[in-house]
Amino acid sequence: HADAARRLAAYLSQPEQQARFYELTGDLPAHRGAWPLAGLEADPRVAAFRAQLERAEPTPVIPEWEQIADLVWRATEAAARGAVTRDEALTRLDRQVDDVLEKRRWLRERREVAP
């Protein structure tokens, strides 16, 4: 039923459907085109959310992303608690993410060298 699931996702992603979903649930639409339809574009109560939506970027589509996101959360939390400095947290995070991605790099290099 993969095709039906794709069609449903495409339908629910349409601005009109997102605006209707907002009317029914109060959940802010993820699709920028739904904001004017839902009357949210000029609403000062949601301006911060709108600004955040404009800057949102999708997460990387790699199998390791959840592991990396967990490392980011742990580094942020440690720095916020004062357990480590910001620079220490970032240095450690950089090393940990590099370790996580090392296998991916190794596999890619082997693929590029293979005849």
C-alpha cells in the first residue's frame, strides 16, 4: 500500500488540508502556503513560530541521524547545566559525530575505488 500512503501524504500536505487541520485541531500548519488560508500570516500571537518556520531545514536523510541528534541533545544539555563549557561540548560533539560518520565515509570510499 505504499502508493496509497504516498497519495495520502501528498493530500494531507496540501495547503488547503493543512489550513483545515489547523481549524480542527489548533495545530499550526507546517506548509507555508497554509498560513494565509488559515488567517495566521498577520497574527502576532504566532509570529515567532512563523519566523521559525521560515528558517526550518529538514534533517539529513541518513540512518545515523537519530544517533547524531541524541549526541547534539546531550552536548547541549551538558553545556546548559554547566558540566562542560560550550567549547568543550562542541569539541566533544564534533569528535563523536565524526566517529559515528566514519563507517559511512569508509564505505563510500570503498565504493568509489571499486572497479
